[in-house]
Amino acid sequence: MRSKHGLIGCVLAVATLASSAAMAEQVTLKLGSWRTEDLAVWQDKILPAFEAKNPDIKVEFAPINTNEYNAAIQSQMEAGAGPDLITCRPFDVNREWIKRGYYASLDGLEGLKNFDETSRAAWTDEKGSSFCLPVAAVLAGFFYNVDIFKELGIEPPKTQAEFIAVLQKIKDSGKYEPLAYGAADSWQLAYNGLYSVGPTYWKGEEGRLGLIDGKQKLTDAGFVDAFKAFAAWKPFLPAGYQSLNYSDMTQLFTIGKAAILPDGSWDINQVTSTGLNVGVFGPPAATDGGDRYLQEMPDMAIGINSKSAHMDAAKTFVNWLAGPEFQELYVNEAPGFFAMSDQKVTYKNALAQKWADLKTGAKLTPRLALDRLSSGNPPLDDETWRVLQTMMNGDDVTPEKATAELQKGLESWYGPQKK
């Protein structure tokens, strides 16, 4: 007859074996990222939410300083020691990593159906195959002082003509600067200026892809008109705008001395830091009833290391990233970053929700020059910064001269644009 103690011992032994098997089956994934500032967000919010639903998969967030990230990932991958999950840079850097075989293809992943072609484009190869799942984007438009608008009896403009009329009315009041904008930092002349208002003239993806495939040139009417629309801001800039940098612009707006700040959504926390009553409007259409365009710049995505030993677990994690649970967690912990999928996401930050609402009915397009057009020398993006600064700081460089100079540089090295 088996003793009671013997039976209990067997049960405990079986339980121990089962527990050991369960522990052995748990997979640990490492996620590489340049977002060191997101460490607490991932560790305290995002990963616990994923692991609660997937207890057999543990994910470690392993950020690297942003300035060292690209070199570090390349070194790790070439040595066969890269993380299972890689946070992906957009466009040209990512295409180089695709060519090197760093990523597993995501074609066929269920979650990809939540993203349209434009959202996926920053992380595809030349054939359109996806290698990273879009995580977040930033938007560009205009913050405005709601109280100043009410005081002057003006509404957010919907067309270019209305925009100029609003700027003129603010200027005529003699009380406020129409635009908190300067030309000391050339990058934001492109990102918060030309690339924001320009797509309505070059028709967003039609113009951007037209440059890429060589069917359009920067000297075409749509691009010249875009430069003209941006140059039309000059009479409404503050005195000494040539020396105003990005932080100066933000301060001018937050202390209530300027009515409108051309900017990106990432600046939400800064522009509301003084308690200002802030609204937002998108780039105006070229004409009444014309299409609305909005710059949605792909900021980051996440892909799977092609040599990961835990491919199924990695796909489970990336697929979870495609859903609203992750997206809502991330964008609410980092206001100003936006989900890129068609899944419904609620933004707890009121101003972030207003930014997100601008996407409704708008044609979305990324920054003009970062996709293939800046992979050679001179890079179109850098050249655009430089030329815009000369155009805005003086009168010698007209929109026609600016676009002609940029076209000359592009066609000097970029195959599809060569004569």
C-alpha cells in the first residue's frame, strides 16, 4: 500500500517538473531603441500590459543613446549579437539595413493590415515589402493663441488667402506678432515651414513620388508655388527674425506676444507650459474647397532581427504593437506622437486629440526630401535647409531661383533626375 507521504512526494515532484517546464518555455526578447527617455514608459506601462496577456514572453527594453544608436546596432548586427527587436529609423537608413539583411520580412503579418501604404512606406524596400511595423509619427501645423483670436474676432484659416488675411489683421492690430517664427535654425524652415504648407501645391504624395521616380522636377509649377506660399510669410515675421532660433520662437508664443506658432506636434508640452489657451489648425488648402494635406512624418517603427532565435515570439509582440492597446498607451505617455494605423485611439491630452483630428479628411504625406532624395551628395534635405535660409533672410533668392538651385543639385547625382 502506497503511503500518504509517498503520494504527496510524487505530486510535489510532478508539480516541480511542470513548473520547471513552464519556466523553460518562457522566452525573453530584447528590444533595442534610441528612445532612452522612454525607459520608464516601456518598463512601467507598455511591457507589463503585453506580458499580462502573453505570460510566456518577457521583453527587455534596451535603449542606446540616440547619437550612438545607428552605429551600435550596425556593429551588433554584423557581429550576430543584435537584439531580437530593432527600433527602425525611417527611409534611407532603414533601406540600407534592409539591404544588409538585418530584418525579417513582415509581409503577411496580420497587424500590417491596420496600416495604409503611405504609413508603411518609410520602412519598406524598393519593391514595397514591409520590414518594420509603424509605431508613431509626428505632425506639423500651427499652434495658435485662442484668446488672441477671440479678441481680434478671427477664426483659424482654411485657405491660403484666408491665412494671409488673418496674418494681416493680427499685424494691423499692432498688439501682437502674427507669427512666432525665425530663420536662425534652418532645419525648421523646412520641417515646420515649407514641408508643412508645400504639399497642398505639389499635391502631397503625387509630387513627392514624382521627384523620386523622375517624372517631376523641383522647377515645376507646383514646387515653385509652394516656395512662393512659404515666402509670403516674410512680411509677418518679427523684427530681427533672422536671429530667432527655435527656442526663441516657442518662448515668444508662450508668453503671449505672438498669435501663431508654426511648429510640430512634438512641442505640445512646451507650448502649454505657461498655461496658455492653445489651439491648433492645419496647413491651409490652396483654394476654397481644395484638398487638405497634412505632414505626417514617420518617426519610428519596430522590426524583427532576421537572426532572432525567437521568431514566433517576436512576431507575437510586433503583432500586438499593431493594436489599439499599445498605441493608446504609447501616445498618451508621449503626447505629440501619433498612432499611424486605422485603429481608433483616444488621446487623453486635449491638444493632442486636436492634432489627431487634423488627420480626418486630410491627405497625409511625409517630409519631402528624406526618402531616397537625400541619400547622395548634395542631399536634398540639407540643401533645402540652406537655400530656404538664404531665401527667407534676403531678397536676392526668389522662389524660382531657390527651386532651380535645388533641382541642379539633385540632378547632379540622383539617377532618375539626371537629364
